[in-house]
Amino acid sequence: MKTEVSPATSLERLRELTPARVALGVTGASLPTKALLEFTLDHARARDAVHAAFDTERLLQGLADLGLVAIRVSSRAPNRKDYLARPDLGRKLDEDSRARLADRGGEISPLAIVIGDGLSPMAVNAHAIALLRRLLPLLAADSVGIGLAAVATGARVALGDEIGDVLGARMTVMLIGERPGLSAADSLGVYLTFAPVVGTTDEKRNCVSNIHGGGLGYDDAAARIGWLIREGLTRKSTGVGLKDESGVRMGQAIAANSS
């Protein structure tokens, strides 16, 4: 006998599966007070995340604690206001930063790690070091060497291309704060670019996103990123030329070990 499910029950089940705002209801011509206050609070959290202070000192110390040599760099955006109004300035190093990186460059390294504030410094402050703590042992197991790391202020994703180019890195791994949403103000994204050069376009990158407490966990993110790094260096390609098959390969390995 088929059991009928009421629309109200279906919506309740849907709410359990997503943080999205669905079927909030109405009071007169407006939202219920509770829904309106929750929206206002989440909007305020998103704005706060964009304007949060970027804790460069703690990030530099965190990288040092992980055994990485790191340098502080800045984009050409002189302040947060200009950074938000002029995305192009966040894609280029200022002259002093480029010169200091050039002085530290030299030998070609497999990997350069860049931590940038992006549109949510809050996300980077919260998650970048914890994610790297899971990722670095995976890279060590694959014998992937890491050159100089950088902590970049006023950074857009493409800033990692210039940093990697100046340092002579075969691949750049950019950890950056994603644009805050109303369900996650502290989401971290990781962009991987093989053969980074100024002018690299987005189809040449892989991205692992939605890394935060209510999204992709550190261990799963590290496993996926580690797989992409290893395969990207082996195949000499990222972006559309490198499909993320980390989950498929892990599933096959588990099945083979259990048979």
C-alpha cells in the first residue's frame, strides 16, 4: 500500500538535507520574524567575513611550525576598499613583493604553497593551517617537495600565478577565502595550477571548495587535493585536462582490499 507524503512533510525532510532557505513561510506580505532575523544575522556574518582582519603573523608562524619557509607578500591593492573595488589589483604583486620573491627564487621546485586572504580572511584564519597539517604528510608520502610558501594580502586567485612563476614552481597551490554566502561565511577554497604564469586562465585550474565545518572536512579535502597534486605533476596538467577521480580510485582501492 502506497503511503502518501504531505507537502509539509516533504519540505521538512528537505530542510534536513540542506542549509538553503526553503519554504520559509509568510506573515502577511513578509517573512516570519524568525526567518527575517536569521537572514539578517547571516548577512551580517557574511559582511564581517569580508572585512575581517587577515592574521598574517599567525599564519606565518603556523607555516613555520609545519616546517615550511614562508614569506609575506602583498598585491597592488593598497587597502581593502580598493581590493574590493578593483579586482585587477589583487591579481598582481606589488613591486617590493615581486623583488623579494625573485631574490628568494632560484631552483625549480615541484610546489609553491600560497595562502591568500581572498574574500573571506575569516575562512583562511580558521582553516588554512589545519588543512595543511593534514595535507603535508600526504605530499611527503608521494615525495612531493615544497619550495617557498607565501602569505599574500589583498589576494585574488590569479596572484598565485605570478608568485609561482617568479619562484619557478611547477605547480601552485592557492588556499584562499571564498566569497561568503548566507549559509557559510568561512568557506575555504584551494586552487591548483600547473605551470603557473601571469595570464593563466581559469580553465587551467582545479578547485576544491566548500572547506569548512559544515562542508568538506579537512581529511577529505586533503585527500582530494593530494591526489590532484600528484596526478597533476605526473600528467603535467591541471584544469580541464585533469578530472578529479580521487573518489573513484579510493573506492576501487577499498573494494580491492576487502575482496
